[in-house]
Amino acid sequence: MISEYVTSILLIIGIDLVLGGDNAVVIAMASRNLPEHKRNTAIVLGTTLAIIVRILLTATVVVLLKVPFLQFAGGCLLLWISFKLLVQKENAPAHIKSETSLWKAVQTIVVADVVMGLDNVVAIAGAANGHPSLVVFGFLVSVPIIILGSKFILYSMERYPFLLYIGAALLAYTAGKMLTAEERMQFLYDNIPLVRSFLPFLTALLIVLFGGVAKKRHRFT
């Protein structure tokens, strides 16, 4: 019994480590335009709220999995989020309304984390073997890992702006995977197998191309 409990804990931590990278990218991109003194608040608050929402979602995962086109809708929403994060203008800290910008950053972090966390929620629910305490423990352990990861990515994006495009491509790729995971669309993917294989790459490419064009236009407006 104890060994099974320990195994479940290790599985949950491993799942959070593997699937936490995308979330760190979202947090870094969403908070990069905030004034320096607001970034930590956005990262900690956004991550905490996202984890709380995820725990609640995990508790109701069986119901969620029965919602028609949930994965498809989540994929579409994540595509929009990745595009928006890429093309948003970089404002000087003096011109930012701190409260509004902070709330928008937190809102983006929570929404994107919930959308991207559907697979994570399912995996954690399975690894927990019906133990709610394990679910909570696993998510709490993942918090510092995601926060530290997002800070590192944020620092890297400031030094190397091209990483913004890689981050947006990663989010768009994840969105494409969600689109192909929609159970009620499998008949289409079964008839055209190449769609399942190439759609994630196509969504990543389109977001980078259209986002790059939109970003250049913003610079001249």
C-alpha cells in the first residue's frame, strides 16, 4: 500500500515536470511586458490560481471528458492566445496601467493553463488512483518548478527576442495536438491520416507567419 502510494507520488511529480514546460512558456510570455515589480506578483498569483482551478477540474474530470468538442474548443482558444501573446505591443513600464495589465496577465495565465492542462488533468487523475490528497500534493510540488521555469524563460526572452516566436510556435503546436485529440473529430482524421500528423506543425507555422506579419505592422502604427 505504501509502495503504491509512493509510486503514485513519483508518477504525479514526473507528469508535472514533463507537462509543465508549456505552462512556463505561457507565464513568461504573458508577464514579459509588465513592470519589473509586477512580474513576480503576476507569476505567483497566476500560477497559484491556475493550480487551484486545475485541482477543481481534476475532481470533475470524468464529467469534463463527456463534454462534446471540449478539446476542439480548447485548441481554438489556445491558438488565439498564442497569436495574441506574440503580437501584443511591448509598452514601456511608465505607460502601463499596473493594475489592469497585472490582472490581464493573470487572466491569460489562468485561462491558458486550464486549456493546456486538460491532458495534465487526465494524467494526474489517473496516476492518483482515486486519492484526492495525491492530486493536491502533486500540483503543489509542481508550483515552484513552473515558477522557476517561467522566470528563466522570461529572462531568456528578454535577451533573445526570437525566443518569442519559438514560444508562440510551441503553444500553437500544443493547440494543434488538442484539435487532433478531439474524440468526435476522429472520423475525419481516420479518413485523412496526414491531417493528424501535420496539423500541429501547420498551426505552429501559421501562428508564427501571421503573428510575425501582425507584429511588424504594429511597429509602424
